[in-house]
Amino acid sequence: MGNFKVAVPGAGTYRLDVLNTSFHFEPVVVEVYAEEFQPGKNIKAFLYSTKTGKDYRLLYPLQLDPSGILKYFEVKPPFNPMVYLKNPFVIMIGMTALLSCLTKSVDPDEYKKAQGL
């Protein structure tokens, strides 16, 4: 993405939020100390968790990876005519039409002969 250097006013705890329109980044807590706890190091960084506070420590300089891809719009599935054939109302109309065609094709005189009337 890019290298950024940010100056902070002094020692303290800071929250780093990365805003991106395509990716989601977890927030990071950066602790800046007035005195060095190791030679040349006075900064600690942690991934921020809303449940437990600080989650686990990150190496400094920070290299953040996105935790997910942001999708603002739902992708519509392509048109599928088979969806309409699975609809119960379409099945009822189709069966009614089929049965009405079958009953019209039978001659009433032949029906009476078959029944023995």
C-alpha cells in the first residue's frame, strides 16, 4: 500500500485506525514510552480487540495486512428460469392446465361406454 510516518506529540497510548475503501484493517494500539525499555526502542504496538483490549503484540515498524475485503453492494445472481419452475404456484397452475387439457380430449360418449352406462 504505502509507507507512512506519523509524528506523535509525546509519550502515551494511541489508537491507529486504517481507513480504506476496499479492505478492512483491525485497529492497532501503539504505546509510546518516554524512556527506552530496550536500546533504540520506546514503542510497543498491539492489535486491538474489543473483547479483551490488547490482543497480541506486533513488530515495529508496523506492517498491517487487511483482515477482510469490504463489499458495499450485494452481487445479484444471474437470471435463472428454473427458479420459476420450482415455485409451488407455477406447479399448481401447470398441473391444473395439464388436467384440463386431458379431460377435454376425452369424448363424453366414449367415457360413458367405458363406464358401462
